[in-house]
Amino acid sequence: MSDEMDEIISEFVTEAEETLDRIDPLFVELENRGYDKDMLNEIFRGMHTLKGAAGFLGFQQIVDVAHRAESIMKRLRDNGIAPSRGLMDIILTSVDMLRVLIGHVKLRDGAEEDISELLARLDIAMEGPLDEEPSSPAPAAPRGAPEAAPVSHAEESPAAEAPSAPDVTAAMPEPEPERVERVEVIEPKKEVPPPPKPAAAEETVQQAGKEREVAATLRVDVSRIDKVMDLAGEIVLARNRLLNLAAKLESQYSGDQSVESLLETTSFLDRVTSDLQLAVMKMRMQQIAKVFSKFPRMVRDLSR
């Protein structure tokens, strides 16, 4: 493998890991929040980017898993469906598998995983009827129905319930006009509060979008940042020596205009150097949000 291709693969691994780290917390948040088009869009774009890069480099297993997960996200987004817990389990399993596959690429070991069962589960979720995805608990009802409803009970219940049906329908028309009257009276009061609620929702969506835009980062090798820190340290040492020299000159040539100019310059250099040192230290620090962002997924897995 050439050095250039090795560098491209290393870049792919870094970008893929960052993509998964970015979208992984969104799955738990999406599960708790329900349908969220913006969040689904962000997850979809992440999976699409990962699939495209893996396809370019020929990592077919990553392509297969990412493509199916991407398609599921697209169906949820386009049809306004909130992901069920069972569906989210499958998607998170695919995310975990993507991490394993990317780990093999990172190690350059050429190993492959048996993903046939996972792909089959993703295919079922991807090609199944849309009505079954959000209402996954529905199949539990038919399973319990035969056990709780023997033939003897089934024969008795229709006979007992049949006469009661006409009585209920006969009683229904009377309360209907009362409900209509109540709605007509309340309608003018309800017309006032609805406008601010959508506006507030739009503001929160816009704020969330702004937060995600602000969270955009530029990827730089740690070694380069460490080099900048070393150089900043050397500048600090040189500044300190210059400040000492300026102080000695001031004591010997007090009132000299050249010395006054030198003191102004060293004072400015002192402030700039301090700001530079602080900026480099902050640049080297890791955001604590990256550490805590892994906790929601961990808590979810432990609770399951």
C-alpha cells in the first residue's frame, strides 16, 4: 500500500469515527423525542457520507450496513414516522457494527465480520410496511388473544354484548349537540394561544440548528497542535527575558524616549503572548461534551 493511499485511509477512519461519534447521541435523543425531521436529516447525511467514502475505498461491508441504515432514516424522515424502540435497537446495533468494521480498517488487518444476520434484520425493517414500524407492539396483541380468548368464552361474549350495542348507539346522539356547543364556546379562546406555540417550536428548532452549526470543528493532527504549544512556550520564555531587560534599561535610563517606546512595545507583546498561550491551551483541551455525550447511549443499553 502506497503512502498516499495509507494517508487517505487514515483520513477516512478519522472522519468515520467522528461521524459516528456525532450521530450516536442523536439516536437516543430521537428515541426520546419522537419524530424530528432535522435530526433525521442529520443522521441521514452522516450515514450517506460514510457510505460514499467507504464505497470509494472499496469497504463493501461498511457500505452494506450504512446503506440500509441510511434508507431506514430516509423512510422515517419522508413519511413522518417516529422510530419504535425495536427499530432503534436494530439501528444502534448497525452503528456498533460499523464501529467494529471501521476498527478493522484502522488496524489494516483485512478481517471481515459475519453481517448476514444484521443485514437481514435491516432489510426487514427497510422493506416492511410503514404502518408496522411505529406500531411494533401491535403484534403482541394477536399472540395474547388466542390464549386469553378460548372458544367457550368467544361463544358467550357475543350473545351478551349483542343487545347492549343498540342501547349505546341510541344513547350517543343526545350528548353530541352538547359537545358541539361546548366546542363553539371554547373556540374563540383557543384561537389566541396557538400562534405562539408554533413560533416557540420554530425558535427551538432554529436554535438547535444554530447550535449544531456552532459545533462544527476543524480537524488538525494533535502533533501539530503540540508543536504550536512548544513554540508558544518558547515565545513566553523570550517575552520574560525581554521584560527583565526592559526593566533594567528603564532603571538605568529613566525618562529616555527610546526606553519608553521599548516599554510600550514589551507591554503590548506581554498581552499578546499571554492571549496566545491561553488560546493554544484551550485549543489543546478536549471538550467535556464529547465525554458526556457517550453517557445517554450507555444508560440506554444498561436499562435494556
